[in-house]
Amino acid sequence: MIKFLARLALAAAMGAAAGAANAAGGVSVTQREASAITAGMSIADVRRAIGRPASDVQYRHEPGPVWLYHVTDAIDPVYLEISFGKDGKVVNVSQYVDPRAYTGK
């Protein structure tokens, strides 16, 4: 029984460490981390603050890249969207609910 509990504790610790490593490395953020991103920050500032994005896209109508992150502690499946200008500075920060959560697509 003690060996089982030790293995269970080890598995839980490894899972927690993997989750923390994923958050620190980017892809997903908490609401608190998302609120730290403000207009005027550089691409390097954002990468240092919250890591690499889950998606890095360039829309035709946008002057710079748009980075998307998964927000992990939101009630609904939420994305953080950070839009950069031509100069590599944040011009807009917004969050939106993943529409697939309600359309089934």
C-alpha cells in the first residue's frame, strides 16, 4: 500500500510539473499572466513574460503578427489574442470564447 501511495504521489507531482513547465514555456496562460500584457510591449517583452504562443498567424489585414494563447483558468474555453504592429509592439490585447465550444464544430 505504501508503494502504491508513493507511486501515486510521484505521478501527481510529475503531472503538476509538466503543467507548470507548459505554462512557463508558453502556449497557455492564466488570467493573471494575460493581464500583464499591455499595448506598447515588444515581441521580446511578451515572449519573456508569457512564453511562446499556441499560434502565430499573419492576417492580410493586420500590419504585424497575431499571437494566440489558451487561457487555462477561464470558465469557458478562452483564447488570449495579442496583435502586434509593423514595429513589433503590441497594439491590441483581447480575449474571446472559442466559438467551437458552443457550435459543436
